[in-house]
Amino acid sequence: MEYTALKIFAHVVERQSQRGIQLWLIGINPEVLAIVQRSPLGQMLRREGMYFNLEIAISHFLAMSGDDSRAITRAS
């Protein structure tokens, strides 16, 4: 991920946060995740704003909303 993209994403996260909207990054590969975590964007999103896949993000969202009865679980 290039520096310009990180700056743009950070700007969008900041603007949406001011409006009460949370933005999450979902499904980013490990190399990009490492870059994002070391950047100001990573500090803004924190661990709670970055998810390995959509299933985990939805489960977290449902748990936050108090409706964890519908949390998605992956079959073994």
C-alpha cells in the first residue's frame, strides 16, 4: 500500500468518525496489514477496525449491537 493511499484512507476515516460512522478494513493481506498497523491509519482504526474476513467482522458487529445470538460461526 502506498503512502498516498494511507493518507487518503486516514482522511476518510477521520471525516466519517466526526459523523459518527465507523469504517473497518476487512480482508487485507498480512503484508498490507503490517503496513497499516504501523501507520497513523492503523492507530485511528485500532485492532477493532481491522478484520481478517467478513465473517469475523459481522460477528463482532452483532456482538457489539447486543445481538450475538445471530453471530456467524464457521463450521469445523
